[in-house]
Amino acid sequence: MERFDVVVVGGGPAGATAALAALRRDRGTSVLVLDRAEFPRDKVCGDGIAPEALDVLEDLGVDRHGLTDGFAPVPRLRLTGPSGAVAERAMHRPAAVVPRLAFDARLLDAARTAGAVVRRSTVRHVAVRSGGVEVDGSVTAPVLVAADGAESVVRRSVGVPAPRPDQVAVALRGYAPEPPGQAGVQVVTTTAQRWPAYAWSFPLGDGRANVGYGELVSGGVTRAGLVEGLHRLLPGVRPEGLRAHRLPLSTGRPRLTDGRVLLTGDAAGLVNPLTGEGIYYAVLSGALAGAAAHRGPDAGAAYRRALSARLGRTLRHLTVASQLSRVPRVTDAAVRAAGRGQPVFDDVVRLGLADGRLTARTLAAAVRHL
């Protein structure tokens, strides 16, 4: 049986970042990354990458420009509320929109260059033993990082329950010609019909846009309903390659275990319940898990503490904000308030894309616009 210091299941942003963080702490660490896909591979996603996610990766020695090369930065965001209120402003820092086909492969290549061993393998079973974690009876390590997504095999193997339907969204995504006049602007359009639901159109800077629509599973979502919602909110857009994906939304309490198995990203339910954003939380949780992996049987507890210190308050604020947003007129008020002032707009963007807070300034402004 092969033995490594750290095994990472999943080669997406969370897994690649975990490998980078483990190697950053000690270049002598042996890290194995297992993924069922051959990279480059596509992944259903809005492709938007917050600058804070690139900050995390840059701190691990990854060239942010190499990750986004060929795709122009997107400096502006347009939000439309359920009743039609619009807020469009420059974001506090430009975002990036990079297809996951490119972004994930580039990030995994960075992990490989740093020293990680990357193999194509479909993981079917994980067993926690007294001295380590065993994967499919062929590989073992003192610590395993689970970065295998929303349908995580590792999560099921260690007995962590799947999220309830009201904690899961489904998003449909495709690519279409960039709509006229949308260059440099991310578009998010909400709707009171089948609330909470929204559509997006994010320009790639190469003449195309990533377009999609999502809503909660508990609303009785169907593929036909997703397609109808997309065309209703983005009229005239005719995307190709439509695919759907489940998003386990954060409840403010990540599904984590103590011990030798560290759940990250979608596997831990670390998806923003307001926006469905997951890449920032994937790379941050991956970085924290990789840094804690050297702790052996205490890795889980160390990772839990680190994640709580970095993200706990944000997740609690997101839980409150998502509950408030279930009332369409509250979302309308927040959009109107964001349109009236840059500081409130910045608060809303950071809460929706990274590690923001539900600030008193934003709450007061939203109340004034109810």
C-alpha cells in the first residue's frame, strides 16, 4: 500500500489549493491529489472569481495573472431586484471571469509544479484507521482532505449527512454571445417568480458570456423550469452547452469532522446562500485545510478553529442575510440602497462574493428604502 503525508480527493480549486498550502508549509511533504477527471475538464459554474480568492492563492505563491491570463477583468456589477430596481456601480476591486475549463487546470498545474503528485482515479471508499486514512485499500495517509464536491464520496464515507432540500440549489449554465452593451459588467437579475431565484450573465472578455439561472431544490425545480427561468430573465440569450449542478448552501455551520478527514469547499457545504458563490470559500477552506494537515489526528480540530476564525462570522451573517432575502421587498430595498451609495454597494458585493458582513450601514440603508 502506498503511503503519502497528505491525500487530497478532488483536484478542483479546494483540492489544488489544499495541496499548495500543505507544500507551502513544508516542501518535503508528499501530497497525492486524486480526481476522477482528466484535466482540463469543464465544471458547471458562473466562472466568476472574486479578487479575494486570487489573494488567497497569491499568498500561496500562485501568479494571479497566470490564472486569469486571456480573460479581461470585469470592473462593474449590475444588480436588478425582484420588482425591477437596478443598482449598477464599479466594484471595490475588479472581478475575474475565467471558464473553469481553464482556471481549474491552471491551478492544478500550479500544485503539480509545487510538488504534488496528481493521478486520475475514481475514489469509491474511504476508511479512517487508528494510524491514518485509507483510500480504496491502496493508498494511505495520516490526513485526507476531501475536496470532491457536492456529491462527496468522502463525506458519505465518514457519515456526514447530506444537506436537506431547502439547503440545496440547482443552477443551469451555458455559454452565449456577449449581449450588446455588457462588456465589463457582471449582470445579476432576480425575480419574484419562484423566489428566491436569479439569472446571471458574466462576460468572459472574448465575445462570450457565461449565462445561467438557479433556484432552490425545495421549490420543485425541473430542468424545463430552469430553462424557462433563464429565458424569462435573459430574453434573447440563446446559450449552448446547458448543464445543471447542485449547490449545497451554507447554513452557517459547516459540516466538519474532527480527526483526520478535512471537508472543504462544496463537500463541506461552503457555498454562499445568497449568491451561490463557491470559489472563494473553496480556495480559503482548502488553504486552511492544507495548512492544518501536518497535525495528524489533531488536524480536524485545528482546521475547524482556523475556519471559524477566518469565516465563522461571515457565515453567520450570511445565514441572517439569506433569511431576510427570502422576503422579496427586503431584497428590493437592499438593491435600491446599493444603487444610492457606493459604501452600501461595496458591502453588498463583499457579502455576496467573499468575506463581508451584514453591516449596520447596509441594514439602516435598506430599512430606509423599504
